[in-house]
Amino acid sequence: MTRHFGMLIPSTNTTVEIEYTRLLPPGLQAHYARLGKAGDTPFSPSQGTDLAYQSKMLGNAKVEVIALTQTSASLFDDDYDATAKRQMSAGAGVSAITSAEAIGEAIQALGATRIALVSPYSEEVIGRAKRYYEMRYGLNVVATEAFGATDSYAIGGLSAENATDSFKRIDQPEVEVLVVPGGNFPTMKFVPNWEQQFGKPVITTNQAVIWAVMMALGISEPLLGLGRLLAELPGNAAVS
């Protein structure tokens, strides 16, 4: 049986479709819609026409859940997640997920509280990410490192070595999970190697969204080769 889910991504994202098409099994099918951006700023739910329209189009495809993969947008407005999810659900007629929340919930499902953040974001944005996860999820962000990529296209061109080198610099014994926010940063296939090298779970944006989608759909069959989060599916027992 094929399960269908909707993905809303920024118009500049060139990674999500590639990772999901190449790495997900045939029984888990993503359908995509693109959202506009106002200059260099994240898409805002106040520009609700685009969000509502694209969500409705995905609803026409009979998706079972819809997700927004633009983690940085959630960091600029305390009401962003709730507003965006309300508009998405109204448009698609199904439950909605944001990638920022998916990361926080995945960390909690792993039973972790102390994390390190490594990201292609600027120092300002990763600082906002630190505040977001500490304020909303009660996490202790032990360390952060930003690559300072200037735009989405630069993020899409980064390599796994950028994250590997950052992990080497900031990993500490007290860090329980290494977190890599950024949906346009190609990461999913590298997660198992990072986990083996550093001896702890690694969570990335696109991986966390798939975990959240699987939780929402009640899928209990693990996805192997994409890291501990998708292999163990923590939190699955709570899914009815």
C-alpha cells in the first residue's frame, strides 16, 4: 500500500525532492508544491494566499498529511508554526507539520535534552534556532556552529564535509544528539556514517520530517540506512 504525503518547500529548494525521490521506499510517496519568498526573507504565513493555495492543490492529490520544510521560517516569528499549520490544514484538509517542530519532537522522542546545532545558516539564524529549541522544547543547546551560507543556492552546494568538520570541532561528551537544521542542505544519506563516527544520533531537517510524517500516518515499518531516528522510530508506540 502506498502512503501519500504533501511537501511544501521554498521555491529555491533544490534538495528535498532529490533526497526523498532517491532515498525513500516506493510505498512512501511525496507530492510537492513550491512557495514564494519575499526577497531574502523566509516565507511568511501573513502571505497566506500562496500557502493556502498550494496546500489546497496538495489536498487535491489526496495526501494524508502535509509538511512544510523551511525550518528557518519558524525561527523569526513565535506564532509562525501555529499560523502556518492552521492555513495548511485548512487548505489540504489534513493534519500539518512544520520541519522546525519535527526536529524538536524527534529530539524529545529520542529522550535527549542536550544537543549541538550545526547548520549552513548565518550566525544570526542559528542563534534564533538556539532560542527556539531552548524556549519551546526545554533543550540545552550546548554548542552551535554556522557555515554562514549566503543564500539557498549556496546551501544546496555544500558538502557533507562541512558538517563533519563542524562536528569534530564542537562535539563534547555531554552532547546527546547532533542536529543539522536546513532543508536545502543535502544530508540524509550521510547520517549513518556520522552516527558511527561520533557515536550518537544525528537529526537533520529532511530526515526529521519523514519521521514526523511516519508518526502521523502510524507507519511502524522502519527505514534502514538513514540513521537511528528512522531505523528505531522512537515515539511510534504513541501512535494509534
